[in-house]
Amino acid sequence: MSVPLQLGQAPVLPKSVERILVILPSWVGDVCMATPVVRHLAATYPAARIVLLGRPMLAPLVAGLPFAHAFIGGSMRGLAAMSELRAIHRERFDALVLLPNSFRSALFGRLTGIPHRAGSARDGRSWLLSHPFHQRRGMQSAVDSYADLAEWCTGARLVDRRVELAVTAEEQAQARLLLDDHATSGSDPARNLILLNPGANRLDKRWPAHAFARAALAISAQCTTRGTPRRIAVTGNPSESALCADVARACGAIDLCARGVTLGSLKAILQRTALLISNDTGPRSIAAALGTPTIALFGPTDCRWTPLDYLNELRLLAEPFVTETSIADDHKKLCAIDRISVADVVAAARTLELRLAAQPSK
């Protein structure tokens, strides 16, 4: 069991490292929650080249980050792993920070031949790592889990745990096309959109489609931009196209899924969104990184796994009175997501609007 970082603790990675490879998690939300680690490594080793490796579809998510120098797309699987290893060998990395917890990723890390390899010691992976990290036991968020590993690697406190992403000019242009926005490229995007994210990787994490539509229409009417209801849009990945179409039809929204929204253009759309209503899935983490006000809906997944250091997110729980010693994941009926009412979401939107209005203007 790991203990909190002690002042003066020697870093596991030597100060002389010049090239650091960070293997990213697989999920969008987890990658967002790993960005404080990459920022911390860049601050601790300012002269080092930092390269990220992750699933190819994650490249747009991390594009433009000022503290990462390159991205290698890779699955770490099958024959493709051989070409990925060749690309890594050419870089001559001297340190590897392994964020995923799978055995496969640790084996891949061992095959890179990088001398300093730090990662979680779980699931019998210790012998594959030069520096196995024994994480603290009990419930711990992904942000804190990654941060503990980073502090252990560097011997330095990771105080700033904000998630962070960047939006490129190309992504902003894509968003304007998707939203039929004819503003000039140099203008600052106005936050005038209600964005709905009705999908999730599990059906029991999805708030009902009709509830998304009803809530959006009510919120649009009460939250106006220059006297007119705010525009509504729906987003999702290609596998959620039918769901997004149903929601869009029910509330007259722009169907971004049908228009070909990508992970990169979604960042730019969230940058101009006044309110995101989302299930517990990746876009809520992107929203936190871009300062987008968010209502996050939690059913049988415990919100303590994925807290975000972000004040402008309101979390609505299907069962807010699960005891401290229990987790929502173990109470699927009690925490059924359809227990969250449309009225709850509309009221949360009003609360969030008042909170934002009370904040000092920048």
C-alpha cells in the first residue's frame, strides 16, 4: 500500500531523463483525467521531450496540448504492435510512465526496452516494470490514482489537478461548419448552445432519450440568448446515431452525430456550449477541461470514481443517499438512472445559471 508523498522523497525517475513516453488510458474520460500528470511531468522535466502513446482515435483529443511534443497512435496488439515498437525504439526513450492497469500494456512496456518503466504493480505486473508502484487501497478517483503515480515518479507534489485540453484553429473551423455558424474565424465563439450527450458505453448509464428532449426544451425556453431560446444540439459517436436522431427529432435539435462530429470538433463545440447535459461518459470530462457548465447524470456508477476539480459541474445522482461504505455500482436497482426526473435537471440548470451569474467576470 502506497503512502502519501513525503517531503524530500527521492524521485523514482532520474532528473537526467531526456525523453519520456507516457502510455495513455483507453477511454476518453480517463485520458482527460491523465492530463494533469503530463503537465506535471513537463514542469518537472522542462528539458525533456514528452511523447504520448494511445489509441489512434485519441489523437484529436490531445491535439494542441502545449506540454506534449508528439503522439504515437497504437493499439499495442498483434502484428501492429511490432511497428509501434519500432517507432518507439527510434525515439530512444529513457523513461516510461504507464497509466493503464492492464497486463498487456505492462508487457508492451517491457518490450519497448525503455530502462526506467514506472506503473501500477497490480495484477502481477511488477516483474515487467523496473519501478512498480503499489497504489493505496480503497476507493480512489482516476485523477488521484494517476497523480499519486506521478508524484512517486518525480518526487514532487502534483498540486494542480485540473484537467486540461486545447482546441486548434482547424477544430474551431470544423465546429463552425457543423453548427452552420458563419462568424469569422477570428471572432470569440459565443456560448449559446445547449448540448445533449444521451449515449454511454452501457445502457444502464443512459438517462431516457425522451427525458433529454423534454429537459432541453424546458431549459432552452427559460435560458434565452438575446430574447430567443438557446439552440439545442445532440452529440454522440457513430454507434449512437439512432439514439441521437431520436433525441434530435423530439426536441428539434441539430443532430451533430448525423453531421459527422469528431472528437476534435466536439472540443470546439463544447468551447461554445452554454450547458452540457451528459451521462457519465467522456464528454463531461472534455467539458471540464474547456470550462463548459455541465449537468452530469449518474445512475449505477459511483461519482466518486470520476470527480473533477471543476466547480461548474452539477452532479445529479439517481440515489444520493448511498452510504459512505457502499458504492452505487453495487446497487443497480436502487441507483437506476431513470429515477432522475426531468424537473430535477431543469432545476439544476437554473441553479447552475445562478451560480455562474454570481461569479466575478473575467
